Amino acid sequence: MTPVISPFSLFFASIFTGNILLANFLGMCSFISISKDLRSSNGLGFAVTVVLTVTTGVNWAVLQLLTALGLVYLRYIVFIIVIAAVVQMLEMIIDRVSQSLYMSLGIFLPLITVNCAILGVSLFMEIRDYSFWQSVVFGFGSGLGWWLSIMALSAIRKKLDKAPVPAGLKGPGITVITIGFMAMAFIGFSGMLQVQ
Amino acid sequence: METSGAIIQAFIAPLVIGGISAVLGALISITDKIVNNYGDLVIDINSGKRELEIKGGAALLLTLAENGIFIPSACGGRGSCGACKVKVVSDIGPHLPTETPFLAKEEMADNIRLSCQVKVKENFQIEIPDSLFNVKQYEGTIERIVNLTHDIKEVYVKLPEGEEIDFVCGQYGQFEAPPYNKIKTPTQRAYSMSSAPSDKNHLEFLIRLVPGGIVTTYVHERLTEGQKINVVGPFGDFNVKDTGATMIGVAGGSGMAPFKSIFNHMTDTGEIQTREIWYFFGARTKDDLFYLDWLNELDAKYEKFHFVAALSEPQPEDDWEGETGLITEVLARYLAERVDRTQPVEGYLCGSPGMLDACMAVMRQFDMREDKIYFDKFA
């Protein structure tokens, strides 16, 4: 049954209380590796947001088709195919429209295909029985949440570069600890609104 | 009733997945058609020497090849060999991440690009060596295949009637194997020409079987006489310098190819009688030796031509009376005792990277100047 949460609340819930990165820990690989650099983080955050919004909407439509045919068990495969195709098209369009954005995203754009946050959001959409608008808003909000987190982490890491971190914890070690603190900070929002 | 339902289900699933993939595939190609349509563009080569009117949207390497200008490329445009470097004079934006691993700092500063990675989206101004205008693609016919050893074949290709190729001894051509087995696209690999440049209607290659090699396996297992094959050339700047200096040639295996071309050419021009030449050829056993009769004949006939074959692992049944040991040891021995090093000396090397590096080390040890050692490294 479609949950009653309004798209508006869902939008904020997916950014803050149910942040796809910090509450669900999805999309970690690129989160950790790209957050070294603020500029790339910004570009990737933008790309993830666009891909999430588009794929969640398309996957919602595809899911209705699968449900009607009784083939819901195929959703994993089909979602991934849709994601790959959308990323491919997006890459071509960005290449044409903005050379500088294309350059700054570089190899990260195709890598979004295997970003588990993208598949995760589509699967949450299916589990929670969202309506079309709820799905699109949830996708868009999750994307913004991902963008926000990677920008925050990236900024923190810039400061950490100058911090006296013990040698053994440099790089990924201190990054994972930082993410842990960020996740705890975001838990503070969870009392306000629940994603469901 | 239930079984038939299950059967229908089993058919619907692949159909639905196939249908969705087909729709997405169609969408991608429609997007590609719309987005990648850059209209009619012009590529200006060497400031006005040639102007190509082309359709934009494809890689520079491919666009040039379609217009009969062949940039050397060993991997066929997959961005894995880094050979297809071209200077792009017009500003086409920063280097792509797929280019940077193959370019040195100076090359980047000089606007050198990998032509297989750069897409033609605007009017281009590029610079290429003039010799590349001479490069053409030929649809040759295999006239003869000879087994020289258990793993080296001599492949003699006839060019189309009336077509000629001008090349310098030591240059190479790219030999194209058509798709076969699991190889889905035509694959080109570079091989030195072993024919003399005077034979303008033919090209000859010595092709050694490399285990797992796409083109060499094709040549050794499938290529037949009378078959049509694509050859692109000539490329490369390995050639004999016209200095008259003593020439020390070292080769192994199919590294014989450029030397066959060079010595035949020198026989034609008479240079073989006037220039001091030492030619060292290294092999493992007698089975790996070829062209012995011809080379020994040159050695006997011309006073200044010296041929030294060396076996590193002669077998008892080989009945070998010539030099033994690694080619580097033999080379060192001859440089120390036999070669007149009071005269200017030049080194010419052709073979595997390992052999080349070892021979270079020996030559340096005997005070040969690095800039006087020329080589053709098999990649």
C-alpha cells in the first residue's frame, strides 16, 4: 500500500533523516575515493543527483510493467539495465552540452552505473510501494543528500590534510572514522521525521 | 494447467528483458544520432597541405583513416598502445584522462593528443609528419607462405595490380587479421617489411607465432595462399643511416626481417661491397635458424660482409660448429677481438625488448655512442 507521507516531507526526510549515505551506508566506494577532491565531489554529487532522479522515475514505470506481468522477481536485472542505459545517455548529452563538466566528471560518470546508492534507492522505492511522485522526489532527495554528504566529507578531509593524524590512520582510516561521526550527527535529525 | 502457465512464464521473462533492453538500446542510438551530430567540418593538415571535409562526431584516428590518412596505431584505436599521437594545433580543450597515461609533460605542453581518444567536434588544425601522406591501405593477395622455422612464416603479399608502395628498408606495415573465433573486430599488428624496396608491387613479412597473439595465431593457423588481406603502410623511422660507418647488426627470430630487406637492397646498390658490415643472428637451436645459405653466401662473396650465427642451446644432433652462447656474449667477444673499432661504428638492433636492452648494454660497454645505436623494438 502506498504510504501516506507527502512528497514534501519525503523530500526532506530523504536528505536528512534517511540520508542514503549516512543512514543506509550505500554508495560508499565513490564516497570515500572521490571525497579527496572538492571539485570532483561537487561534480559527482551533481551527476548522482541527476541519475538518481531520472532512474528512480524510469524504474517506477518499469516496475509497474513488471508487476502487471507478474515478473517482479526480475527487478534487480531490469533496474541495472535501466541505470546503465540512463548513465550512457547522460554521458553523451553532457559531452555535447558542457565540455568542462564532462571533463571534470571524467571517468566517474560511467562509474555511477555501479554506485550501489542508485540501485538501493530504486529498491527502496519498490519495497516501500511509493507512488510515481513519491519515487521521483525520493530519488531527487536522496541524490541531494548524497551530494550534501560528499561535500561535507570533502570539506572535512581538506581540514584533515593539515591535522596531525597518526600515520596508520592516514587516508581511508581517518576517513571512515569521520564518516562514523557524520552518521552519528545525522542521527540527531531522525527524531524529527521518519522515512517510510 | 499449471505446467502450461510455468512454460508461458519461462518465455515471458526473457521476452520482457529483451524488449526492455531493445527499447533502451534504441533510445541510446537515437540519442547518439541527435547528440553526436556535429555536421560538416573541416580538418586542416599541416597548415593547408591537405584539407579534409568530414562529418564530425567520430574519433580523429577513425575520421582520418576514412579519408585515407593512416596514423600508426598498434591497438586499433582502443587507447591501449599510445602510438597514434598527433599534434592538434587548434584549442580543443584539456587532455582526457584516457590520454594522460601515454603522454609526457613536454608532449602535453606541445598539444600532442592521442588521436583515437579525441573526438572531432569542431574544425581541426593538425600536424602530422609528411611521410604519413605516403601511407595507404592496400588490399593485398597472399601469394606465398613459407615455413622458415617451426614458428616463423614468411608471408609474401602481392599488392593490387598497378599499385606501388614506396618504402625505406627497416620500415614496417600493419597487417590486418579479419575477425575470427572470439575476435570480433579486425585486428592490426605491425611487422617490418623483409622485401626489398625495389619490389614495389609486393610486401613480405616474417611473422613469428606469439602464443595468444591475435594476428600471429591467425597467420599461423588460418591464413592461406590466395586470400585477400589488408595491409597499411609504410610506417616507422628505423633505417640505415647513409654515413658509411661500420654497421653492427644484431637480430633474433623474426628480427631478421628488416635486415633481409637491408642486405638485399645493399646488394642491389652495391653498398654491400664498400661498407663494413657485421651481422649477428642469435637463436636457441639449429631449428630456429633460417636463411643460412643466403647469408653464408653473402659472407663468402663479399669481403666486407661478415655473418655470425650463434646458438645458445645447440643440441647434440645439430652438429653445430659455429659460435655458441648468448648473442650478447658472442657480440662482446667479436667487439673485443674482431671488429675494427678505430673506424666509426653504428649499431642496428631488431628483436625482443630483452635482447635489445642486453645488446645495448654490451655496445655501451664497448664505448659505442648511444645516439649511434638504432633499434626496432617489438612491442
